[in-house]
Amino acid sequence: MAHPKSCVALLVAIVAAHAHALGLSPSVPLSTPSMVSRAARSVRAGVDAGLTRQSVEVFLPLLPTVKPEDLDPWPGGLRQMATVALPIARDVLRGAVRGGGEVQERVLSSSDACVQLYCQGETPADDAVMIVFAGIDTFDALATLEAEVGARPLILFNAQFSKPGDLGLFARNAAKTKTFFGGAATLAEKFPTTYCAAELSCRSEDVRLIHEYGAGWRAYYVDDADFDGQNMVSEGTPLPLHDEALGSRPDYAELEALVRAKLSAPVYVRKMREAKDKGPRFLR
């Protein structure tokens, strides 16, 4: 009889193959509702494939009070970020649960804005739990909950740690830690990412890293914003850094190689050339 994990891996490969055959490719969501819809769809697909432990990583839209010159868009830290993250997390969980309705909340740590969400489904087997901002200080609560939910889905939303070493010298060697990770070297091995819409900087480029379950990973760069005189009329367009979807999450070195292959000149060189050809923006 085949091992359950082998069956899950085979099903994941079949889903990915069908997605490739249909020409499906993860794309940059252009709105928060679109991101929520795709994240919920990916989580549901993962659960249907037998993945009861998952991670979701999403970009949190900035508050309308944030100005371009602000060095830190989240001066209030995780507690301020939670005001944006929690509504998104609730919608993702509700959309991912079959027959999902009201989402119940329990604060695990007010200082770290770590919150447990629970959504009841059509049957007890459809019930699911999500942890928002699971971190080092709330690891014990996460480990306890992970054991309690059993075979039901448990999803981590924007987790704040990635490996046992993040937990500190004593906690990383504790029995509870070893039981939780079960031999996995990283959190991503224990809780594979089923959806990702991340923003990051690579070689001074504004990069979007996107993943949808069954459709691989794709990296985009955002071209220069368009200005009409002194007013920005477009924040820029996400353009692909490669042709085929990637089979696994690229690390920074791999992203840098993609950027160098696609964009021969760094962004500051392009800006200098643009200023030379068209004049400084404030003079246009």
C-alpha cells in the first residue's frame, strides 16, 4: 500500500501537470479581492489534495495615510499591520472552507497581534483553523493547537518565523519543537506554501513573487511608474522575469540571476539614461 505522503505528492504533481497543460500561470493580483479569491482557491485546492498543513503569504496593502516619504509604512509594527491583515485572513479562510460562514477569533498574543481564526464548514471534517502572525513568542500555543486540530486543516497566515533556529537556543532543541517539526528542517517543509503574493526588492528592482497551488512560482518586476508632469498616473506594470513557471520557490540568488538576465542595466542606470534623454521628471 502506498504511503499517504507519496499519494499526496503524486496528486500534487498531477495537478501541476494539468495546470501546465492548460497554460495556467500564477499572475500578480491587481486588487485585494483578487488576491483573496486566489488565495482561498489555492488553499481549498491544497486541502482537496490532502494538504492539511499549509502556509499563506500575502502582501498587505498600505494604509491610505502612508506617504511616499515615510521611511517606515508600519510604525505601529504587527499590531498596526493586523488592522489590515485580519480582514484579509478572515476572507481567505471563509472562502477556502467548504460551506464556510462566520469566522470566530481568539487572541493568542495582543502584543504580537497573533490571532487564531476558526471557521466551521459543512461537516466537522471541513472545519479549518488559521493562525495570523504565528511567531516565536506564540510558538508553544501553535504547537499545542497543531496537535489538537488533528486531521483538520491548519493554515499559517504570514508566519513570523521560518525554522527551528529562529526560536532560540533552548526552544529549538525542546521536545515540543522536535515533535512539531517532525524532522522538517524548515517551516515550509512542515507547512508548504499554497499561495504567495509577496513584494520584495532584488538588485534595487521592485519584484513580485507569486505562487498559486498547482501552477508553480513566477517572479515579476515592476517597470517604472509613469508621470504626467509632476503627477504619477501609473504605479508601473508587473512584467515577467522568465517564461516558464518555476517548480519551486526561488531564493534571493536565483531571483538576482533572473533580474540580471532580464534587465542588463540596474534601475539607477536606467533612470540616469531616462533623465539624459527626456530631462529630469520635474522639468517634463
